[in-house]
Amino acid sequence: MLVTVSDGKAVRIAGDPDHPVTQGFLCAKVNRYVERTYHADRLTTPLRRTGPKGSGQFEAISWDAALDEIATRLGDIARSTDGAQAILPYSYAGTMGMVQGESMDRRFFHLLGASKLDRTICAMAGTVGMRMTVGANVGADGEGVPESDLVLLWGTNTLTANPHLWPFILEARARGAPIICIDPIQTRTALQCDEWIAIRPGTDAALALGMMHVLFAKDLEDRDYLERHTLGHEELRVRAAEWTSARTAAVTGLTEDVVVSLGERYGRARAAFIRVNYGLQRHAGGGMAVRNIACLPAIAGHWRRPGGGVQLSTSANFQFDRAAISRPDLGPAVRTINMIRLGDALTLPDAGTGGPPVRALVVYNSNPAAVAPERNAVLRGLAREDLFTVVLEHFQTDTADWADIVLPATTQLEHWDVHFAYGHHYVSLNRPAITPVGEAKPNSEIFRLIAARMHMTDAAMRDDDVTIIRQALASQSPKLRGVSFDALLERGWMRLNLPTPYLPYADGAFATPSGKCELLSSRMADLGFDPLPDYIPPYESIERDPALVKRFPLTLISSPAHTFLNTTFGNITSLRRQAREPEVLLHPADAERRGIASGMTVTVHNDRGAFLARARVEPSIREGVAWAPSIWWGKLAGDGANVNQTTSQRETDLGHGPVFYDNQVEVGVA
Ligand SMILES: Nc1nc2c(c(=O)[nH]1)N[C@H]1C(S)=C(S)[C@@H](COP(=O)(O)OP(=O)(O)OC[C@H]3O[C@@H](n4cnc5c(=O)[nH]c(N)nc54)[C@H](O)[C@@H]3O)O[C@H]1N2
Ligand SMILES: Nc1nc2c(c(=O)[nH]1)N[C@H]1C(S)=C(S)[C@@H](COP(=O)(O)OP(=O)(O)OC[C@H]3O[C@@H](n4cnc5c(=O)[nH]c(N)nc54)[C@H](O)[C@@H]3O)O[C@H]1N2
Ligand SMILES: [Mo]
């Protein structure tokens, strides 16, 4: 991002036209980052709660008073019989950098001996799915897409969630590649594609198996690649034979023609690019689904060529020296709490994991009162009078309303950081463009200050932000060779030490224990799963819980609204106006059955909770599926509720991830 500053104020923000991927444009949200930074509601001083929990009543206090209170309260808990494990950090990506999200904060909690947080909320199921098959969450390079001859956008709303890939896709299309979208919703991305395949949610693993069946049955496999670079292809051939197009069609809710045609086109293509993304892994079998899809390019030999392969993420190529910046060695062995089970962690006496209850919660870079599943359980926990809650934030979010102490944090424009990416291969340096707004401080500085107040004398708590950036870059990984602080200072970004386009598995060399693409995986067997690609139905499906599906017949998907970034930007007037109000999209047949017409206020509910939304009735969604573009701030909705009132704390098959879209509801006129 290029920021224009005039008289010390940021006045304009733009993409860097020289950047090979972002090419001078920003997404709809980040375009508003200046408006967000100077928003009238920006937190500018520390605050102490004056009213009841959740009331949002606070008074301004000094940094000294705030830090003293935090140090005293955390110190008391650490010294009590419950010990420091009764303290839980809660964070996710924030502004997504290494310094403000994985350095001083981590060192502080390690030294303190606080509980660890398993940061699963976004990507873990798919990440582990990739690891099982190809060895790492490393896949094809988006910059190769122009050379691909078939593009599958599989469980991803590219134009909303990842628009910088789109120009590459258009180039492939201009050279003749058809673009196919596999999504239960006809998203704005699906509308721009040549074909929309409206799959039944949570059944992608079965579709991949059905495609494998076609590949083997019609001799479209790459025998040479299979022989040389895969493990278990004979066993897989037998498994795939079970997934006839009739069986695949019955499970996925597609026609046999669609399944066969997709398999044939994939097999006949030379370099098909599959952009699989995180939407499709938010179901019980989400890890297996990604694992199965990751097998396809090995079967068809597409990894050999630029533009061929699967991309879930590029993040694992950014091998910063994470241990050096987060210093896990500083602390004792402690329990780990899964962030998607925050409701349980705060309401069960042993936090759901054995050990002491959670008595203090320190939240930064996240808004769990809005984004975590089973929101009613989370709010019950945050309401506990005996819980001491600290929130580091830009705004008075749903979560900040429940805090005892709120601390004002800096934004992207105000602090140093170094960034990995998950859609491309460029490291970015973030230099502060302006001085902090009000009394805001960087997360890193806040943790340095709390540590000093708690008399933590370890030298690790005194490194400054630029030192941390240098430590992150001083990695032994050849992929970071040549990527230095000084070079980044000059240009802002640098490609990892990888060829362009990067073909990770053209000659095999998978990162699995066998060095092969593991179609048959003994690690899957060790985890108690079928070692071969398999189909695991959603928890809330006709296969696993028909009685529940009878009561709650609609599958609710709550993927991102175009103008929100999770809940970040949810309070920005211009963007909220575009998002209108909480909505739910229904198929006309589902709406008619319930006497619902577009514009009516409806209640969306299940046994976990309910929220109100305005109905939008259109055939741009699969029958039996509903879509609530997300994530709204609860406090900005008329009923104070949001979609996570209905979602569950259950975990995916692999990686202990969330199952946000494995969620059956009923919708009725309010
Ligand atoms: N504008 C915007 N951009 C964002 C974000 C945002 O909030 N707003 N969030 C960012 C973050 S943190 C993430 S993780 C990514 C998420 O972006 P993506 O990885 O693209 O994931 P989602 O948007 O959750 O889901 C993508 C699509 O998957 C579809 N889907 C749901 N269930 C299934 C299924 O079972 N099978 C198939 N085939 N499709 C399914 C949904 O309908 C949706 O259109 O986006 C990032 N970019
Ligand atoms: N129903 C449903 N729920 C979902 C999802 C979904 O698709 N549907 N998506 C899930 C996904 S993929 C994700 S990644 C999570 C995201 O959940 P979160 O990580 O909680 O993301 P945000 O809601 O964007 O909240 C980030 C907060 O961090 C603050 N922040 C940003 N930068 C900084 C900083 O430098 N310092 C401090 N102290 N604060 C900062 C922002 O102001 C914002 O309030 O939500 C998940 N929840
Ligand atoms: Mo995410």
C-alpha cells in the first residue's frame, strides 16, 4: 500500500502499481483504510469499565493507571493456586503482521506461563489436509494461472475474498481457459464464471472422489507421474472405482452429467489450476475434502506445468524465524485451549480441558464476541463477574464492550511490521506512515510495558520492533535468502527466493515423510481416519442426523460480505451502507414454502440461538441452502444478535478447525 501523507495526516491510500500481484489496486475494504483510521469512534485513550459488564460504559484513564491495574490483576492470578494457566491470551490476525501478532505478545505469555491458544479459527482443517497429501500447505503459484487451460474456483469467492487473483484468471480465460465455480451459492464470482456447479454443502470430498473415478475409468490419469511421484495409486484406483457417477451425484446433489463432464475436462486439460479455499473446509469433513482435492493434480499430472496444480495458500513458504520472534523456549509446558471453543473455555469449571478455570482473558487482534462460534456461550462467559478481561483494540467492538480495561492500539498506518502473504510469494514491510492517533500504542509496545510493570527482566522483553523484523528475516530457510530489512526498506516488498512461476512439485519432491504425494497416508491412519481419500458427511446432515435436519432443514452459510473483513470495517459508515443490513438469501422454492418474500424480516434460528435478517429471495442459491453475508457486529444489529448465535463449537476432522457452515437452521417470518 502506498500512503500519501500531508501535514502529518494520511490523505490517500492506493495499491503499489509496481507490485506484480496487487498491481496498483486495493480491495473494496482496504480502500477505506484512511476513513477507518480517522473514524470518529477510534479509541484514543485507555478505558476502565464503570457500568455493568457488557453495558459499554467506560471512563478514560491514564496509561499508567491501566498498566498498573493489569499488572496487579494478572500478577495476583499468576501467584494464586490456579497459577498463570488461568490466564488466556486470545488473538488472531489483526493487521496480519509478525511483529504485532507473533512477537512480544507471545514472549510475554510464554514467560508468564499462561495457557496457550490453538489458533484454528480460519485455516487449520485445510492446512492439515494439504499436509497429509502433499506434505505442506504449499501449492501452485497464482502467477502461473495465465498459462492454465482450465480454472476451477472451488469453495472460494475470489472476487470478494481474494480479488488480486482475478486479473490472472482473466488472462487465462483470454487464452481460452474455461472458468468453473463450485459453490452452493451463485456468488459474484460464480456470476462471472463460465459455469456454476451448485454442490450440496460439505460434500466436496465426494465430488473429488467422483472425479478420480472418471480419471481412472477413462484412462485420463498420468501413469508416469503416478508411478514416480505418488504413494498408493493402485489402492486409490480401487477406492475411486467405488465412486461411480451415480453414487457421487447422489451424495453431492449434482447430476451424473455434471460429475462426468467435470472429471473429463479436468483429465483432458494439461494444466488445470484449482483455487481451493477456506470456505469448503468449514464442515465436519473439511480436512478430508482438501486432502482429496489435493490428490487430483498428481493423478492427472498437472503439477508438471505452469498454471497446473492446487493452491490453498502460499503461507508455508514464508519461513520466517518464528521461534526467534515468539520464543516458545521462554516458558513452561502449559495446556492449550482451542480458540473456537472459547464458549466452553469460559463457562466450564476446568475450561473444558482440565486444569484451572480461565480467570483472565487478554484479547488483541480479534473480536471473539462476534466471530467465535456459539456466540451465546461466548457471551455467557464474557459476562462472568469473576473474569478479568483486557481488550486491545482500534474500536469499541462487541468484545470491547465486555472488557474491564480497554487499551487503544495502532493501525497498519501507525506501526512497523513485516508480512507474509497467503495468495502470493512476496514479503512486505510495513513502515509507519503517520504517528499514532491519540494515545494509541502498538501491541508490541503494550506487551513490553506490561512486562516491565510485572518486573519481567528477561532481555527478550526489550527488543524493539525493527529488531524483531530483523530477527524474523534472519531465517536459515533458502526461501528467504536475499530478503533483507534493508532491501525491503528500499522497495517495500520482495519476492521470496523462488522461481517465477514456482512449480513446487513438477519433479515430485513432496514434503511428506515418503517424499511422494501420499494418496495413501499412514499418518491419516494414525489419526484414526481412512488412509485413502474418503467422504466424511457434515455433522448436521441427512446422513448423520436426519431428525435434526427435519427440524432445521436449511444449511446456513455465513461467508464474508463483500464490504466487510470478518468484523473489521463493520462499523465504517460507507461500507455498512453498501452491506445494507443483515440479510439472508433464500431460494424461491424454500421461501415460498415458508410464506417469505423479499424484504420481509425473518428470524433465522436453531437450538443454539437466533438472529433477525431481511430476506432476499433469488434463484442464485442452491435449494436447501441459505446465505447470511457476514460478519455483522452484534451491537450494530437491531436485535443485538449475529449469525454466530447459530453456529456450533464442534471441530473439523483434521486440525480442530471450526465448522461455521455445517449449520442447520430454520427460517420463519419474524
Ligand atoms: N471481502 C472480504 N474478503 C476476505 C475476508 C472477508 O471477511 N471479507 N476474509 C478473509 C479471510 S480471514 C479468509 S479466511 C478468506 C475466506 O475466503 P474464502 O476462502 O474464499 O472462503 P469463504 O468466503 O468463507 O467461502 C468461499 C465460498 O465457499 C462457499 N462454500 C461454503 N460451503 C461450501 C462447500 O461445502 N463446498 C463448496 N464448494 N463451497 C462452499 C461459500 O458459499 C463461499 O462463496 O477471505 C479473506 N478475504
Ligand atoms: N459465522 C462465521 N464466523 C466466522 C467466519 C465466517 O466465515 N462465518 N470466518 C472466520 C474466519 S475465516 C476468521 S479468520 C475469523 C476472524 O476473526 P477475527 O480475527 O476476530 O477478525 P476480525 O473480526 O476482523 O477482528 C479483528 C479485530 O482486530 C482488531 N485489530 C486489527 N489490527 C489490530 C492491531 O494491530 N492491534 C489490535 N490490538 N487490534 C487490531 C480490529 O479492529 C478487529 O476488531 O472469523 C471467523 N468467524
Ligand atoms: Mo480467515
